[in-house]
Amino acid sequence: MATPVSESTVGTADLETVRELAQQLRVDSVRSSTSAGSGHPTSSMSAADVLAVLVARHLRYDWDNPADPANDHLIFSKGHASPLIYSIFKAVGVVGDDELINGYRRFGERLQGHPTPVLPWVDVATGSLGQGLPDGVGVALAGKYLDKVPYRVWVICGDSEMAEGSVWEALDKASYYNLSNLIAIVDVNRLGQRGPTELGWDLDTYARRVESFGARAVVVDGHDIAAIDAVLADAEDVTRPTVILARTRKGEGFSETADVEGWHGKPFPADMADRAIAELGGLRDLRVRGPVPPADLPRPAPVERPVITLPTYDLGAKVATRRAYGQALAALGARTDVVALDAEVSNSTYSEDFAKIYPDRFFEIFIAEQQLVAAAVGLSVRGYVPFASTFAAFFSRAYDFIRMAAISQADIRLSGSHAGVEIGADGPSQMALEDIAMMRAVGGSTVLYPSDATSAAKLVEAMADLPGVSYLRTTRGAYPVLYGPDEPFAPGGSKVLRRSNADTVTLIGAGVTLHESLAAADTLVAEGIAARVIDLYSVKPVDAATLADAAQATGGRIVVTEDHYPEGGLASAVLEALSDGGVPLSVRHLAVRSLPGSGTSQELLDAAGISARHIVEAARDLLR
Amino acid sequence: MATPVSESTVGTADLETVRELAQQLRVDSVRSSTSAGSGHPTSSMSAADVLAVLVARHLRYDWDNPADPANDHLIFSKGHASPLIYSIFKAVGVVGDDELINGYRRFGERLQGHPTPVLPWVDVATGSLGQGLPDGVGVALAGKYLDKVPYRVWVICGDSEMAEGSVWEALDKASYYNLSNLIAIVDVNRLGQRGPTELGWDLDTYARRVESFGARAVVVDGHDIAAIDAVLADAEDVTRPTVILARTRKGEGFSETADVEGWHGKPFPADMADRAIAELGGLRDLRVRGPVPPADLPRPAPVERPVITLPTYDLGAKVATRRAYGQALAALGARTDVVALDAEVSNSTYSEDFAKIYPDRFFEIFIAEQQLVAAAVGLSVRGYVPFASTFAAFFSRAYDFIRMAAISQADIRLSGSHAGVEIGADGPSQMALEDIAMMRAVGGSTVLYPSDATSAAKLVEAMADLPGVSYLRTTRGAYPVLYGPDEPFAPGGSKVLRRSNADTVTLIGAGVTLHESLAAADTLVAEGIAARVIDLYSVKPVDAATLADAAQATGGRIVVTEDHYPEGGLASAVLEALSDGGVPLSVRHLAVRSLPGSGTSQELLDAAGISARHIVEAARDLLR
């Protein structure tokens, strides 16, 4: 390829320059994907005109200071069209042509197949469709209600992803919260991965759906630069979110691909790339930047972080850990960066304790768990410290969002109440029995499962400063407070609640099964069997040293009891920690091994084989 | 409480009887929940009139033969209102008053807190909101396109659950597939768990949303028996799904609770229950049944199950397991009960191989993974053998549906392609790295991870007859065929690919890491180190005996390598199996331990520390 011609434009480009810029974006999308041997050039080409107009003339963004809190936000929900966004980064001068062409999709490089926040101009990782708009809702909530800075949140969506229910959860919440600062642009190129989309170019139907969900729908020819410009100039509504439906052609700008099926996710062979570049007018090297935020925009108020006074509990008093969650969260609210969200069950999770004191920092997301997690991610983009709560079972609804939050390296805190068969009469649909496995498997996550109110409160406080996805599992019922107010708790720790030199077996539990383990130890000691008891409140990271000590001290005889299915939970954490210890293990693993029904907590714990008498029996059996 | 008055009505009741029936349903909802000490009487009372009319006059259902394929289906999506549906079961005479009052929510009883298919009249478990309608889409697809029987699918929804995106995925697919046999009734009682719903009684907005998604919206006063009757008589549309929006009052029929906040999920105290029953006109013991399906309705064609001829592969030929999935699925298609579904990536998962031959039994769900799994559940209700496929990472979008499928005891098969860092350049958003943990933790699940085309094809065939949720993890790239066509594979099995009496270390892998383990063994043997190599293609259930043999034979020295995050995957399965063996273990666990980026498969396997050279190094280290 010939050396590109250089030209530079600073400030707001005229429409003719924008037209050229759009062609450059197409050319660079073709070049980068052909060079990489993979990628999605045609999905990039359909949206090139819209993005060129947006970035050159409307997006208020200081590319030299991506952390400026007055910057608009650009969320690229159709992340597979990464050649386009990376070509923009080149056009604004923050990525070089060499990196674009030779770094794209290569090992160790930051221009990955789908954008992630390893790039400073990317708020959230995308690539699992239907997540950019829900994430954008979170950022827009921050802008309107917390930062109170008039930045706009622009979300670039594909048309295929409008089939994801999460998009409609997002629009529903965006209109409920009057997010006039949220503007989605849907690239309606009518072709999905394997053929036409459901709705094709039926923009009327898209518009009806959007309007019915309370957003303003605007239809535009997505290849008419002037029309796009007019629409974007008027994109911010007074009261409602706006959805711009851009009618486009996939592969636009090149006659061999424009509106042609069969080119999704396929780089052009080299000769075809040459033809495409020629038809697109050859290489360009425009440098174009749009407006920056006006200097007189308000900036967010500084965060206040006073000393937190946690609630304290009397030893032996019966307090549910979910109750302690709410009380600790309310105490943490003294920090002005702490925000809370709930999926319409705040009177069960007790996040209502926070909501009552800090209604301005509480967001009711109603029964939409995907949006619940996405809003937390969006709030974290703006530096807030979100705590999102619902029943532990229902975080399974948002697992893809939690997984993606980890890829976004978002710092979010999740609190799931009503875990395990302990919940009793409500039955299995409400029992989280796989949540520990699910949360442990999230990259970089922290998984905490306190057994009493003191530890719950302390761990909530610790979560506020944890990186990544952290998860707190709370229990429905009230159980005795085990620890005094000065007892420290930290992720990675554990507590040894019973210990003697005569210990011959180790009992490990967390949450309700710790209480069962303690009861079992009391029974066993009366029989002359000394049992070590470990409160494994930090399931990930796990306190391997304490576990190894216990295994060594008790001849490898261990009973792990958990109110969870057998796979991936407490026992997995214990076995992983002890897998290279050289101590022969005799582990009895008590867990929920069949589908539970309704009943009282004690009936169900007993039926599942995880109550004290089963622990006693397992310990006896190990010592036989 | 006094002995109820007995009265019996057979056939189609008149409206006055229906009015009485509705009051009986309310009374019985109050009685059962008060007796249980938990439950949702007010959520039951709001929908009592609608349900009374439906069951007494419109639902075509032979209560003595719930398996009749001509029966209508009644899916109770607002499962928390279980007192209502159980009161109906009493009213039609299939559950006794004693069971209703003294069995509800009790241990060991079938009238659980939320309905599950332990009851023969319940198709699917509900209680996680927003799932009944997506499940109903699956049943309606079966009725219209496979059974070709004109039964109707009635889904009773709450208004709070309309905030779940899955509801809109369902309506979108219902209209796309012209499911005129699907009728949703939304009980718009305007009060959620902790207060008013988002939309309250704004039925116009609900109607606009429903219509924009292609369904017919009908608004009715949900307490006007005659109006409800007229609407239900006309409920089935010619071409479109129908959504009946019933304006109701929560707690209706009792002045202390009708449209009163604060009574969600609360049984009435005994004295209040007495007042409620008195105001509702006292106890009744009506026995009311509605119409049964006409005898002349068509019945589904009998299933044809010819002998299946699986594809075969040449040893050493490079074939992707996802490719083998598609080919085996196409071969299985000779069975007329096998159906396939995909989320718009059938050209990547290779379910297109099936779609091309059996287009009438293939359902394109587009990019809506929750609906993908729910449709499979619905199809399984009618006895079909659904295989649903998408990228492995994107099943995380549907985890709550998969969890609930297990509670429904649905037999569904999921195939996730593009697992792990092996996928290469697309980056982490497309890499399933937590799917094995997620799928293993599903109650009663089977998790299969073949390494070659032969085993993949055989396991696909085995899945067709597996109960519960089964999951096949397939790999993007093509790797050598390891097994001849006569090699048997079954869930719970494994293969020992290298074995000698001199083995001093065991290498365990599955999928791509098995090939890396084999390469490592070849290197090691050249150094004089004999390594046993196990293909752990069945991750759940796991072949504990073979693992124990290997651990014993190789002095507990084991290298487990997996293209997955460290938690809950292959190593967890291995450690659980060996946790009570008495052999001291020295396990090296090679897994993906940091966030990957883009690159080639080999670069990423190597960077993650799960390539052959790392396995060699770990084995050497164990033997040092």
C-alpha cells in the first residue's frame, strides 16, 4: 500500500471533511482487518458515516484528557465493529497508523478483537451484544443525578442486538429516569451474522417500539452526512432518552459488499481490500477532532469520605446477615461516592436501610437484574462505588453482565440475599444453590459469605475498596452473632472458632453451615472428639494457610458443609487450596445433592444432609 | 374454620357460578397461606376473577388426563401467587382441601412455595419472574409448527415482571413466529413487592409496548366477570399472539387489603383471615371444571426413531468439534422428535447443518439467548428433544433460565462453541472461561467436553436420551481425530490415551488441553518420563474410578490443564473425585489465571500457561 497522504484538521470539521473522514474510517477498517486476517469490516463500514459526523462535530471529548469528568461518553455496543472505533482513535490522533494496522487483534496489543478498557477512551468492554445501552444507562444516571454534569452518553448499537431483552430493560429505565442525556444510535444495516435480521429495514417498527418504551425515536438515512449532522445537533432531548435509527447498508462504500449477504465477520482478501480501498478513494491520513467540553461546564462535587461508624452487634444476639448488610450499607453511605441499587426487593435485601437515608443515591431498577448489574457497571465508570442487591438466585439472570463487568475491570459490589435451602418455604426457584460457583468463576472476583452480623458488616465495608467484582452472600434467617465489634475481617481471611491440640477432625462451614458445624462440634466434644471449626467467610480468595494447618493438625480429616450444590462452592475452594499439600485427605463433603422443595429451614437443611447431625455423623465416620 | 359447603358443577359453569368460584379461590388462597404462615394471598386475590373465568369456561383441559396432547397449556408465570393456582387445582378436584390447607409450603409436600412440575398439571417451574412467557413461546412453537394441534398456551403474568427484558424477547419471537395460539394475561394490580410498579395502571403504555412488539393487546377490567369472559372467548387471534391486560386490584375482595400497599408476600394473621373470609362470603366447596379438548382435534404424528448413522472421521484428520456437533445433529435429525435452535450464529456453531436438512424443525431465535433456552424448555414440555446452540460464553446470558430448567426437570441439550482462550483473536468477551463451572453447578446436569470429532459426535447422540440439562462444550479450531468410529463414549466415562506400568505422572485434559497434554507426554517420554494421559471428556459425571487408579499408579502426581478459569472446572471435578482417596496428592493445576487479550490460539494458550511446554514443566517439577 502507498504511503498515505497527510492532512490535519483541528476543531470542528466541515461536512466535506467529515465525508472524507468517513471514507478514511472505511479504508482503515478494511486495512486493519485484512492485515489482522480477522475482524468485521462490513459492520464497520455501515456505521462509518454516523461515527464520522458524531466524532468530528458533536462528541464533546478531550482526547488528551479522557478522565475529564465533563467529557461526553462514547460506548461502542456493537463491539465487533472494532475496526471502526479503532480507526476513529487513529483519526483523532491517539493511536498511530502502525498500531492500527499491525497491532489490531495481535497478541499483547491493546487493539483487541473487541474493545476493552485497556484503552483509556473505552468505558466498558463490549462484544456480548445488548450490554452497551444498559451500561450507558448507568453512566447517564451518574451524569444526571450524581455528577450533575451535562455530559452526554452516546451508545452505538447494532440492529441485531435489539433482539436482546436487555436493550428494552435499558430503554425502560432510561425513560423512567428521564435520561435525556442518553442517546443511542442504532446502525440498522439489516444484516446479521448469518443472514437478515428479524426486522430488516422496518424502521417504523423499531421506532414504535422505542417510543412505546418512552424514548424519542428519530429516523435518519445513515449515509447522508448532512442529515446525520442535523439529527445529531438535535440529539439531546429535554426530558427523554433519544434513539436515532440510522438506516444503513452493511459493507457500504464498496460495491462488492454494500448490502451483500455473506460478509459478516470476514476480512477482505488482499486483492479485494485493494479494490475496496480504490473504490473508497484511496488512503487518507486525516486528523480530525471535534469539540471539547466547554470549560465552564460544572464539575462533580468532590467526594466526601468521612470515617465510617459501622453498626455493632451483641454477641449471641440473633441478627440476619442480610439485615447487617443493609445497616452497614447505610453506614457506608456517609461516603458520598457510595451508591446503592436494587431490583425491587430492597425490603428483603435491606438495601432499603440505605435508600431511606440517601434516596438521592439509591436507584430502584425494578425487576430487571441485567439492568441492575449494568447500571452498577455504568456508575463505576464515573468512579462511584455501587452496591447492587437482589436475591442471590436472581444474579444468575445477569451472569453475562457480571462476566463482562470483569472484562471491563469494573469495580462493582453485589449482595445476594436468601441463599440456599435455608430460605425454607419459598422453594427451589428462590434458592441460590449455584451462586458461589458462578461468582467464583468470574475473573478476578472476590466471594464473601459471612456467618454473622459482625463479619457481614465488616466485609461490606471492605467491599467498598475492593477492585473488580465482589460478591456477598447473605442469609435469610437470623443467627447468633459470633464476633465482637473489634474482630477484624478481610477478604482472604478465615476464623478458627474451635481449636485445641487434641483436634482430630476439621469442620468447615460458612453462613448457616458454620452454625451447624459449631453445633456439631459441641456434640462431638461431648463425645470426646475435639473438632477444629473454621469459618470460611472468604471463599475467594481462600485462606490456604489456615486450611493447610488444619488439614495437617487433624490428619487430613475434614468435613466441608455447604448450603449449595456440590460443584464449585466451598468444598471446591478448600480442595483447590489443599491440592498440593502432601497430606492425604479424607474429606467428607456435605452439600445439597438433590432438588429441594419447601419446608422449614431446619427441615430442608436436614433433608439435604447438611445439618449438625449429618456433620457429627460424617466426623464420626472419618474417625472410625 | 367451619366445614365448607359442598357443591359440584361439571362442564361449563355459568357466570354466577364463576363469580362464586372466584370468591372461593380468594378464600382458599387466604386459608392456605395463613395456614402455611407464608405465601402471597394478595397477589392471588388480584388474579382470581381472571383465572376463574379462564378455568371454568375457556381452558380446554382434561384434568384427568394431563398428558393429553390436545390439552391447552396453562403456565403460571407469576408463580408466587401459588395459592391461587393450587386453589384452582382444588376447585377442579385434583387436589383435596386438606392437601391445600395443610400441605401448602410444607416439607415433603408437592404444593411448594412456587409451582413446579412435581405436579402433573404444571408444565414448568416458575418463581423467577419473566420466564413463563418465554417458556410459553416454546410450547406454542411446538403446537403450531410440530404437533400441529390447535391447543392454546395461556400464560398468567404479573405486571412487575414486565420489566424483565425476557418478556420482550418472548413477545418479539411470538410475533415473529405468528404464535396466534399464545395468549398472555397480565394481572396489572399496580403493586410490586416493595411498592408501586413502574407503570402502575398505565395500561395504555403496556398496550403500546405490546402492540409495537407485534402482539394484539386487549385491555379488560380484571374484576368484571362478564367482560373477562367476552375477552377470553375472543382471545385467540388469527395471526398474532394476544396479550390481555387485566386491570386489577391487589388483595381484591377484602377491604383491608384491596389496593393497599404493604401486603405483598404476607399471609394474613388468623383473625384477619377470618375477617377476609367473612367479607368474601365465607367458605365454599365448589367443584368446577371447564371444557375438555374436542375429541376430533388432530393429535401429533407419532415420533419416528430410525437407527442413526453418525458421521465418521479418519484418525488424525483435523476436524473441529463444533463441526462434528453440527454433523452429528444433522444425523440425529432422522429422529422426528429432535429439534434445533440457535441464537443467530448457526454458521459458527454448525447447527446450520441441521437447519439445512430439517428447516421445519429448526428455530432461529436470533440474538436472544434467554428466549433460546426458554424455547428449548417449552419444546421439551411437549416431549421434543431440543438442542440449543450458541457461543459458549453467551449461555451465561441465560443462566437463570438454565437453573430454572433444572427445577422444571426439563430435558434440554445445550451446545456452546468457541470456548476458552483457544478462540484467539476475538478476545475475552467471546471466550467462555466460566461455562464449565456454571454448567456443573446446575442441579442434575451433565457436562461434556470432547476433544475430537468422534467423541463429539457420539456424545451428541448420547445427549438426545439424557435427562435434565446437558451441556456440550465445543472448540473453535480443528484438531486431530483421536478415536476410531467404533470407540464408545458415554457420560461418566473417560479415556486413558497413554498408559504404561512405568507411569509416574498423570496428565489430565479435555478439549484443546488434551491435545496439549498429549504433546507434553510425547516430550516427557523422550526424556524418559512416562506420563499417563486421561481424556476427561465427561466433566460431570466424572469417571472417579479411572482418576483414582491413575492417582494411585502415579503417586498422586497429577497435572490438570484446562482452558477455563481456575474455579469450578476440570480441576474441581478431579479434586472432588479424589478428595477421599487417601492418596497424598500433588496436583499442578494449569488454568487461565488472568484476563486474556487477543492473539493466536497458540499464543494465548501459551500466555495462559496451559500449553504443552507448561505441562511438561509442571510434570518435571512434580518429579523433581
